[in-house]
Amino acid sequence: MEFRDLTFSYQAKEPFIKKISGIIPKGKITSIIGPNGSGKSTLLSLLVRNQEMESGSILLHNKDLYSYNAKQLAKEIAIVYQSNQTTDDMRVEDLIRFGRLPHKSIWKKDSKEDEEAIDWAIKCMQLEKYRASFLDELSGGQRQRVWIAMSLAQKSDVLFLDEPTTYLDIYHQIELLQLISRLNETYNITIIMVLHDINQAYRYSDQVILMKDGEIVMNGSPNKVITAATIKEIYAVNIAVNQQEESGDSYIVPLGI
């Protein structure tokens, strides 16, 4: 996926997204980070066509994003939002089944392919023992996995996640990010996610896009983008980048403002 000279304004005001360009590498995990109001979620909305760009172009599989009709696009990309709503008396499997809608007419019965896709999505998100449960019986982390499973049932090869770890405790954050990482590694799904936690972006991303004031300040590998100098410049926070002795993994320690 590639976007070029992307510009977007809210209510005919000055541009909020300001002529930005970038490439989302296929089969990799890209995280979009930046301060509040930097344009992270707006960029995500533009890339999935939920907001209409003012100017520029977006290419998906070297094809204009706007050349796809809604059903075609839903077969190519899936998105899970920060907040998702449905009735609490719906069962897990029934919600996941909605992910198959792009592949059939509304009156068509589920095919063997549909059932296999649903089973696969449930397995990927480790929801086997919850498939008959009602949503109001689940924790926040389990619910988030159900929504991701619904998007996986679409069998799209590009998955967008808008702040997937928001509202989750640390255990469920790590659990979810490990499942997302495994999806990418096992099935080569291209994943683009908005994150607030810089350590999570550092640990689970192949590429990081750093935004501020509607512009892309820097993009590249986590160790190139997430440095003490860039975080000080963009967030006005002093950090140290340390390395764990046993694993060699790097992590961020906030030092103050």
C-alpha cells in the first residue's frame, strides 16, 4: 500500500493532514505513533476510505483505492476500531460470522468456505471455548479478540487496528499484541495499527510512522525512529533506550519532562 501527497481538512479549515506520503510494506507490521491530535487515527481513516481525502492518491496492490467498490474493498482490507458496539446478547460466533458478508449475498447460506474461515478466525484469536458465549460474558480483552476475529473472517490480507490495546490491562495488552504478531508471522498479513504506547511500537513493529501536527516527521525501523532525540523533539519527554541483558530486546524508560 502506498499513499502520495495526502491532504485532508475538517470542515473546510486549513489542512489537518498536510500533503504526506508513505509506503506500507507488504507482510510487515507498521505502527503509527505520535502525540494526541497528531493525525494518527485520521490517517488510518483515510487509508481505509472512511474519510475522503482532499487531494493526493492511495494505492492498494498498485491500484487506486477509490477504484474498488465497497464489497471489493472489504475483501482486501479489514479494520477494527478503538470502540465497537453491538448488542450484548449476541454470541461470539454470530458476530464473527458477519465478517463473511463481503463474500456472499445477504440471503445466501454459509458455504463450507465460510465455515472454514470462521473456524480459522476463532482459532487465530484463541476463542474456541468462547464461541457459544454471549459478548456480555466476556472481558474487555476477550471482546477485542472477537472483533479482530470478525475482521479475520473477511480473509483480507491487510488489517488495520485503531488503538487495539486501549482500555486493556497490561496482561491483555501483551496477549493481544502477541496474537497480532503471530498472525503476521504465520499468515503474512500486513498489519497497520495506531498505538499510544511507544514501548509497544518499539517491540512489535517492523516499521514505525511518527506523526505530529498532521505531518509525518519520520518513518523507518523502530530503532531508527524511536530515539531519545526524536521523542524529546516530538513529545517533549526525556527518555532512555535501554537493552535487556537476557533477551537483548530494547525498551524505553521515561525520565521526565
